[in-house]
Amino acid sequence: MSQDDKLIDLSTERAKRVHDIKEKRLNEVRQAFEQAMPLGKPKKKLKNKPKKR
């Protein structure tokens, strides 16, 4: 085995870790936002009864 197989590119690994941390934070903020202001689900159209005259 060559030594190159065992080498780890630290900058790449750090970028992955930072990305994962930011992705986790983004998901937390997204969930908090959805709890505070839930997206409105399309409401079913109610069938109106004909008005009595």
C-alpha cells in the first residue's frame, strides 16, 4: 500500500463537517418556522347548500 491511500485531506473533511453543521442548523430553523407559521394545506372546497328563498 502506498502512503497516499492513508492520507486524509483535512480541508475537504472540514468542509464536509461545516456543511453538515450548517445543514443541521438550517433544518432546525426550518422546523421552528413551520411550527410558528405552518404552511396552509389546501382546504377542501365546501359544497354550499342552496339558499332558501
